[in-house]
Amino acid sequence: MSRADEIFINMCRDILENGTSTEGEKVRPHWSDGTPAYTIKRFGVVNRYDLSKEFPIMTLRKTALKSATDEMLWIYQKKSNNIHDLHSAIWDEWADETGSIGKAYGYQIAQKSIYKEGEFDQMDRVIYDLKNNPFSRRIMTNTYVFADLSEMHLYPCAYSMTYNVTQKKGDDRLTLNAILNQRSQDVLAANNWNVVQYAVLVHMLAQVCDMHVGELVHVIADAHIYDRHIPLIKELIKREPKPAPKFILNPDVKDFYEFMRNDVSLEGYEVAGDQIKDIPIAV
């Protein structure tokens, strides 16, 4: 069993057995037929993934590595808020007639500030500090900008990454760790998708900064399973997981801005069952 599967199964069981229901409450999300979308949720879920031991992609069902990577690069490399720069349709529902999702995600990463070392946007500052001030406790990105929320077509769910560098005794190379903060997560539709894309991000940054990969800690304020997803989750966590595959990142890329979606691949990726198709998404 891969560690990612074990974490996912335990999290889902905990939500189903110990979570609280929003049924009867005034909730914002609705299903496409107008019915309120209720959830069972747990507050303050914290999952830890040691990227030095295995890549955290679940085997209970397939997670599309290249598509997840593409969305991550859309935000942090292209710094885009336009779906025409994306190779999938996952953001189409929130885009306007020009393809924009408003002042969200990549738009915020692209915002620049002037420092004593020069002018940087959020991602350039992260890379600069990892290379020049690796033990700083201020290496982070944040897309939840209160002043711009009214101009975002969807508030950011995964909104901040905090990077922390450690050094193992006797090792000349540093180790890159990160904390992903998420205010809300649809566990069935998005959990492993987010874990995979931010694990790839840590791998990429570690490579271009000549560091080892360390831990990815995922903090979710509201981890929830929607009412119409419960039977799907129950079936999914009954499956027999497979071993974790090997993650391969193109070793020739030394500049974060040169990575492409095809620079990531998996070796020995087996899945335990059929893909769950047409998952209903609450909006």
C-alpha cells in the first residue's frame, strides 16, 4: 500500500465516522439541479507526506499527473489567470468571455514588490530566497488577497505555500520542505490532485535549487465529503491499494521556468480499480 493511499483511506474514514454534517444549514454550494450540496466535514486535517521516501500519488484510482502538473505550472510558472493558457477544461465554469478567472491564483503570484535586493513577483522571490537565503522563515506565496477577493471568480481554496529548508547532519545538501495551506477541500474531487501538484512543485524547486526533497505537509481547514459523493468514497476506500510508483523528473532542467508538463512521468504506476467518472461537482 502506498503511503498516499493509507493517508487518504484514514482521512476518509475519519470524516465519515467522526465528521459533522452541514445538512439543514444555509450552505452556499448547490448541485446543478439547484439542490443544496451538503457535506460531512472535519476541521483541521493535517496530512504529512515524506517526498524523500515515495511520491504521494494514490493508486486507489488514477490521478492524472501531467494534467495536475499543467495546472500547477499555469499558476506558478505562467502566472496566468486565463484558461486559454491551460490544457484542460477544469476552470472553464469560472471563466468569463475572455477566458479570465479574475484576480485569482496566477494573477496574484505575478504581483511584484520592490525589496532591497530588487523587484520580484511572488514566485521569483521564493526562488531567489531558496538560493540566497535558504534558512529564511519568510519564504512563502499567498493568493488569498482580501482586497482582490471581490474580483476573483472563485476564492482560492489552496491559498498559500510556506517553504522551510533544513540540513541533515553530515549532509552538504539542504532539504526543501513545504506546508500547503488550504481553507476548503472537496476530498473526492480534489484531494490527491492537490497533493500531487504541490509535491511536483517541491520536487521542481528542490532540483533547480540543488536540494533534497523533504516533507510536504498539507493543512486543510475544512476537509469535506459531499452528500452525493459518500457512496463513491465508500466504494473507493474498499479497494486494495497498489505500491507507490517511482516519480521521474527530467534531470536536465535547471531553471524552474523551463519545466513543461511532459518533464514529469511515473514508472510502475498501477491502479486498483476503474476511474470514477462524471463526479458531480457542487458550485
